[in-house]
Amino acid sequence: MRVYIDANAELMGKRAAEETVKQIKEAVEKRGECRLLLSTGASQFEMFDALVTMDAPWDQVVMFHLDEYVGMSATHNASFRKYLTERFIDKVHPKAYFFVNGEGDVEENLHQLTKEVRRAPMDVALIGIGENGHIAFNDPPADFDTEEAYMVVELEERCKKQQMGEGWFATIDDVPDRAITMTVNQIMEELRKKGTIWANRTILVFLNNLEKKEAVSKQKQKITYYYYPIIAKKDFVKNESKDFLKKYFSGSLKGFLSMFTDDDNSITEEEWKELRDWVDKFDK
């Protein structure tokens, strides 16, 4: 991985756009087409602003993207289809584009999209990292086991706060609970595939936002930078548990436990013993 550090977002966006155009031209020269995977969000503004002004064989580019909200119209201000139409498609007019469609028969939409995505490897992918460390809408801890190309996920609280904070929604209650995302395995598969013009696929990650978004911390040892997740796994699980209780049981542990106590067969005697032992620890 090559890591570039620039003075500001404009310079980084320009650098990413220049590298993207270079890779597009190489793909078109060797294969007659470039398959381009795009992400959206505020972190991509500067890159798109620069990219659409550059000379590239756009009529040989086929565009895909990472995610979209379930049930959201393509005319909604927060729709990623609207975002890409206004910031990319209407400006460069690519050869073809395939949207993630969260309306109508979502299962069938994803079936058709998966066939197009897996028709051939991607040549270039531009991917951002969210404030909670997610890639696309794969909120941590992400599902690394699914073999699907896209899946429907529940959005966690910090992810929703990011969408509101970027101005896409007036309140956190306006943010949809569910979204469609390209899976981690599908993204990583694009790195593992062979038979393309690069031994290792190029993924341009906007690292300049990671520390600002408090997704990672950084330590420098001589000339090497090491990046670490800020939130420990146990703290993340604790926060996720609190969010779960708040979302579904108004923060009440009693309400959660009553789901099991109402059904005598849902908890085994051994589990009851573990629960009593756990409660006893706090009584002492």
C-alpha cells in the first residue's frame, strides 16, 4: 500500500483524481474498457470536483458503486444515486452505469446487480472510511463470512450520526435504519482476483480523514507510520449492546430479559444459573 499525506483535502482529491485517470487510461488501452467502483459521501467531494474536469476516455468507463439506503427514492437529497448522477454521470457521461437500487424488489435488484458486478473484475476502486471505521455500510464488526456481493444491513448509531452530521438528514430519526452495502468479501475479492493489468488492485483510501474522524490513531516509528483502531473491541461490544438496548427496549435491561422469561423454554437451567451468578456478583 502506498500512503500519501497532503496538506489539505483539495490537494488529496486532485492527487486521487489524477491517479484514477491514469488507471482508467491504462485499463482502456489494454482491455478497451475500465470498470470503475465509486463511493460517495462528503469525503469524496474534492476528488469528484477534480475528476470530472480531467481528460479521460469516459465513453469506455462502466461505473458501479458501493451502497444505497433501503426504500429511498433516487430523488431524495441523501440518495447516493442522486449524488452520483449529479456529481459524476451527468458531467462525464460514462459508457454505462449500474446503480444500487433500494426501491421495489430489493432481492431481485441485488441479484441482477451481482451478475453485472461479477461479470469481470473492477479496474479501479475509490473507497472512503467512515467515522466508525466502516467501509461502505459495513459497520464494525463487519460480516466477513457472507459470500454475497451485496447485502442489507442495519445501520448503527454512530453511522447514523455521521450521515446527519454531514448534512444529509435534518435529524438522526430521519436516517433510515437499513441500507444496502457491497460486502467486505466482495471488496476484498477485487484485490485477490488475477488476470487484470495489475498484480494488486489499486484502492485509493482517504487516510487524511481517519484521525479527524477518530477511526484510528497513528504512531510514528522512525520513517514508518502504524495505524491502530481507537476503540478496543470490548468497548465497541459494550457500546453496541447499549445501542441495542436503547433501540429495541428503551434502554431497559429488564425489558430485554423479559423476552426470555416470558417463555419458560427459551433459557436452559444452566443459563439461568449463569445469570444468577452474574447478578450475585453485583449484590456482594
